[in-house]
Amino acid sequence: MESVDFGNMRRAMVDSQLRTSGVTAAWVIAAMGGVARENFAPDTLKTTAYMDRALPLGGGRALNPPLATGLMLEAAEVGSDDKVLLIGAGTGYVARLLAERAASVVAVEESADLIAVARGNLAGRKNVKLVEGPLAQGAASSGPYSVIIIDGAVGELPDSIVAQAAEDAIIVTGIIDGAVTRLASGHARGGRVALRPFADSEIAALPGFARTKEFVF
């Protein structure tokens, strides 16, 4: 492990994956080029942390591919005064990136094992608050939020999450569309949001967001 040049791998990720795929926001490039992604990956997978693929974290959860993360952050248009709700904190990687830009980040995680790791990884980040609880419930008590990022693919966006968005807030998420997953975004207006896909991307499904079954009579 000592001989692995993670810094060079990080630069290669930025140059060959992000810049060539439309990720151009200066803060995203700086954050992803500066934050050591390997520190958020399991020990056995650290050397593959910069490959464009999801890394399993156990329990059906994953650290999503760097490109998916970059594209989502680009679409979120996070500003220095934004209050961000992050659904799916995992080991804390995306929350750590957001901490470089947003005024505050509330990151929700329902896995006790993952949130324990995230707490260690995010120690000292005063603008990040970790909330343990069901992902689909969000963190209404700390809302409303000007940006909501769901770091995973969902079958359905619950009204409970949309209700935590401030008027005209940006919501960015992965969506499950048949056999593929896509990234989508939209603005919350009047308590509703119309998500529009903007890229096909590998992104792991999150638990608790299955599409409601429709009854056929």
C-alpha cells in the first residue's frame, strides 16, 4: 500500500474521467482532486478507489463511481450559502466533498456500520451533521434545504423528501429506469418536482425507495 501513488491516481481520475465528461465546475474539480477518496473505501479496495466503478461497502451499499459523483455535484450547482441535504451518507465521501463548498450539510444514513465509519472520516468538519435514520425519511427537523442530493438510484422520490426542499431548491438523484440507472435533476416548486434525466450512469440502488405498486382492476 505504501508504494501506491494515490495522488497520481487522483489526478488521473480528474483528467480522464471528470474533465472529459462535462464536469467543469471549479469547486467540484478542486474537491475531488483534493479529497483522498481511498480513505472512504474499504481497506481491501483502496487501490481501486479511482477506477470508474462502484465499490461495495457491504449490506448491498456502495461507494458510487467517481464520474457519477462528479456529474451529480455539477448538476447540483452548490453555492457557498447553500444548505444541503444528502441522502445516503455511506462512509462520508460525498459529504466530505460538499463540506468544501456548502454552508452546511446534513447527511442521513441508516446503516449503523456505515455511519460509524462516516463519523470517523468526517470528524472535525463543523459544517457537516450526520443523522442516523431511515434514508427515505430524510431529516425534516433541520430543513428546509436549498439543495437535496440522493446519492443512489431510487425507484420513486417520496413526497416526504420533496417536502423538505425549499422553494426552487435543486434536487439531484439517481433513478431506476427499467434495467438501467440514470442521473436526474429538477427544481422543487409548489411542493412538487419534475425530474429530468441528464446522464446514463452506474449508480447503486438505495434501500427504501422502491416504486409503489399500482393496483390493476
